[in-house]
Amino acid sequence: MTKFLLRRFVKDYESVTDPEVRERYGTLSGCVGILLNLLISLSKFIAGVLTGAVSVTADAFNNLSDAASSLVTLVGFRLAGREADEDHPFGHGRFEYLAGLGVAVAILLVGVELAKGAVGKILHPEDVAFDFLSAGILVLSIAVKMWMYFFNRNLGKRISSAAMAATAADSLSDCVATGAVLLGLIVGQATGYSIDGWVGILVAFFVLRAGWEAAKDTIDPLLGQAPDPELVKGIRETVLAHPEISGIHDLVVHDYGPGHRMVSLHAEVDINGDMAVTHDVIDNVEKELAGRYRVIATIHMDPLAIHDAHVNEVKEQVAGLARQLHEGTTIHDFRMTEGPTHTNLIFDLVLPRSCPLSEEEARREMARLAREANPRYLTVVQVDRFYAGQV
């Protein structure tokens, strides 16, 4: 069914990195969500009136809020697909994250309201009627919501969308919540004891948990989470596949929303090479990264004496000293200037996040280790605290 809907309503649905295609995915998800949630909500409301069960009525309003959330998702994808303008030169891709956050907030608000209603039902219990029509409506609702879970999860995986992942999580929580409501009706019918309010509390718990998880998934990219390790690995392999580049460092991924990313990095090249040729290689690498990963790439050249045996020998020695500071510590941008009385070792020291040393402590300790290794060594150190980041 998902493939049929994609072929029918999403043009070029395989081009998942294209912002226009992503917008079509969001439109499809939003329209399907609005239609099905409205139908489910109306059905459950009728069932709630027939049974007098607050848990069923609460579940109906939960699905009504889901329809509103689908509308938010639809609008969010529409806005995210807008072209860059003078005020937003990197596009509007983060609207997709904001849409996911809006869905999460709506879920949390519904969860709070459901909990309040359920507590009132516990304090002032009322008899709940059972009929097979209402039970059938709930069973059908669970089946539809389960399909919506797989539908949105599939779409979310295809385009790596946090907003759709949030919608899928909400659908799954709805399945559990409606199942609990149905169980409450059955228990009440079989035992004569109403657990409607307690089931309402259980429903509220699942809704609140889904809202919290959805909020986390959308807040992280807005705050600036670490980039996908597979993306970092792919960029590294693509750049280093060119023999003119011996190493990279200071790789940063700037995320302005799906399909709107910028990448900057430093590439180590031979200082004795033809700079015009090397510059041409760098330009080609930037174009290759843009075509392969749909990113805007900016590469800074770092000319180094990469074929000088003596420099490389000292570099390896210093790299070994750096590892004594803390496991995982590395160096890059290594240069040497030798004089009659001392040798300057100029390099960047990359400390892992787990290293307890301050930047000044690391510089002092590195200087001490270098002097112990060779009294002629003087260190000029720039300390970095990251290898790859995302903002």
C-alpha cells in the first residue's frame, strides 16, 4: 500500500534527498494522517457516547489532536520546501524540525489533559456500558493506527525525517492506548468493576511518553547534535580517495534542515606540490561532495611537508607523546622550524571530550613531554576539543 501511494502521489519518490520530493512526502503523510485520524476520532467519540467511558472519549480527543498534528506536519514540510531568500540564505529546512516539535508539544498537552480527566474519573467513578459496536470500533482503530505506524515509519526512514518518526511513534502509542481502553471495557463487563479511570491514566502515560520521545528527536537537531557517523565516514573516504590529499581534520557539518547542509574541513596537501593543480583538485572534491551528499562543501588547504622523512619522524614522535595525555588524543597541522638553539614544533592538539585536562594544562603538559623527549623542542600548540561537529 505504501509503495502504491508513493507511486501515485509522490513524483520521483526515489529522489529522497531532493527538497521538493521531501515536501511531497510530507504532504502525503499529512493528508493521510488528517483523513484517517478524523475518521477514527469521530468513530471513537460515538463509541464513548454509547458506553459513557471517559477513557474512550479521551482516546477520541487524542486522535483529534493527531489530526491537528498531521496538519502541523503538512504545513511544516510545505514551509521547509521554500527556496532560500535574502533573509534565509540557507533555506527553510529547519521548519521540518519545528513541525516535529509542534507535534510533540501537541502530544504532551493531550497527555496532560487525558491524565486530568482520568484522575477525575477515579475520584468520581461512573458505570460504563459495554456493547460490541464500540468494541469493534476500537479494534478497527487499532488496526488502522498500526498501519499508520508502519506507513509513517517507512516514509520517515526513506527521507530520514524526525517529524515523521515522531508521527510514527505517536501512532504506535495510540495502538497501545486504545488496546488498554478496550481491555478496560472487557474487564468492566466481565467483573462489574469499573477501571475506566485507571485505564485513562495508562493511556495518558503512553501519550506523554510518546510526546517526550518525539520532542527529544526534534530538539536535538535544532540544538546541534553530532552528525551521522556514516556521513562523516563517507565524506572522509571521498576526500581521501584523491592521492593529492594526505589527511583531513576540523570537519564540521552545519545542519540547516534535511537537504540543507554545509560541510567545512581542512585538507592536508604537499607544500611542494603545484598549488594550481592542487587547488583544482580541491574544487573537484567540493563538487563531488555536493553531488554525492547534497551538501555545500568548503575545503581549506593546509600545505604541509608530507614527504619530508625527518618531519614525519618527529611528527610520529610527537603524536606518541600526545597519546600520553589521554587515550584518543591526536595531532594535526604539524610543522617544524629548526634554528641554531631550538626547534619549534607547531601543531594542533585534538583532545577528546572525555579528557579532564583544561586547554592550558594540556599545553603545559605537552611542552613538558616534548622537552623531556628532546631539550631543543619548543611547542606552539593550538588545542581543539572536537573532530567533527554539527550546528
